[in-house]
Amino acid sequence: MNDDNRPDLTLIQLSDTHIMPDGQLMHGTVDTMANLAAAVETVEASGLPVAAFVLSGDLTDSGKATAYRRLRSVVEPAAARLGAEVVYAPGNHDDRAAFRSELLDERPSTEEYDVVRMIGGLRVVVLDSTEPGRHDGHVSRSQLDWLADVLAEPAPLGSLLVTHHPPLPSPVPTVHLLRMREADRLAAVLAGTDVRMVVTGHAHHTGCGALSRIPVWVGPATAYGVTVVPPKGRLRAAAHTAFSRIDVFGEHVVATAVPMSRAASVYDVDEADRLRYIREVVGTW
């Protein structure tokens, strides 16, 4: 039995952080800045060798420059301490000009933000699925042509595609209406490429599916969670917060939701002792 579960590469996905200007709560209830800080602190305390933080859109709630600065003040120092890179993707609540100027130190621009980053042999491709003035998602023909060119040659560890909007249906009717339109066009471009997973956010609920037989991960929101099985006739959201870890294990890419739960602890034991016990129970393969 091979019990070495160390991944080749670990990414942390923080999605839908919805950072507010200082002193403001989202919906008058949620301290999104505190949620982000708690998620980052959890990652740092874990001792994980994190290769990158991937922030998959709706980084701020209203595109305010001060909110981007607040987000950056938490994420980038932590990334520096961990030796991790930071990959930003825009969402429908983001402002393209402020996103570029405040997070990327670029001149303000309203152009789509499509970019390629190499993270330890893994090609991370950000495809901007936003359209100014709209909350559903869409990618243009020129963006798809660009993506096809990028994916024409395989990367050493394959590719991870990051979009804000899921190219999937949702069981939540409002989220379903706000998904990526014409996702079949994206599917046609991805077919036969080295894309190993499509990583998205936007839904505020965790989910998974497939596009051109490529896994699609819908990461949970750091801000709050939408209730997927509410009482009949109701739509609900609660102040649940979570993030994702995405691990590359050789030929496998595994996405795992990490709830920031306030529930009572079930157990808290020494890792080495518990692994020793499990090995004794399962024996060898």
C-alpha cells in the first residue's frame, strides 16, 4: 500500500470574497474581510506547501478601489510568507478598471482579463467570463480563439482553466439563470486539450460536473453560502464560509471544499498516531 499522500502541487481557491469598504457588512450581516482573514490564517496554520492562491472572481462586492486594497493587504503578504503565487480572476461584481489598477498595478482598462500563469509546471489559464453591466456569464469568439491557441501545445502538468461563471446548470434557480451562456462553445474548444479541470465560483454553493468530459469544480464562497435544499418556495442563504484546496497527485487532480465551520469538534488527534492506527486496521494493499 502506498500511503504517501503528499500532492505534487497544492493550490488554494478563494472565491466570491465580496470584500466591502472598511466598516461595511455585506447585507448588513457578513464581515467578508474577517472571513477572508480566517481562511488565509487557516491555510497558514496548516503548514501546507501552497503553490498559489487562486481567487476566482467577485473579489469585491461593488468594485471599490478601497475594497481591492483591503483584499490585497491580506492575501499578498500571506502568499509571500508561504512562497506562493497569487492568481486573480474577475467576477461580475468586480470593476475591470479598478481590478487592474489596484490588484495588478496596471493602467485601468475595461478589456477582458485573460491571462496564462505557469505554476510549477501546471498551466493556469484565467478566462474572463464577465460582461460589464451583466451578472450572467459569457465568453466571446475572440476569447475562445485565444484559448484554443493557448491550449494548442500541452503543458508539463496539464492545464487548469479558471472562470468565474460555471458552464453548468445549477439546482438553485437564481444561480441557474446566472450561469455561463452558450457553454457548449467553450466545451468545443476544450475537447481533446490538456485541461484537467475547470475551476469556477459564482454560485455560492459547492458543486461539480463535467464539460467535454473534463471535471468542473464549482468552489464554495468565502463570503456566504446559498442553501441548495431550502423549504419549498423559498430561497435562502446563510453566513457559512468555505474555500477549496486543489491538489495535483500525478495523473489526478482533486478538489476539496474546506468549510470554516463553527460546529463542535468531533475529534482533534495527533496525525501520526491516527495514521499508524489506520495502517494497522487496513493492512497492506
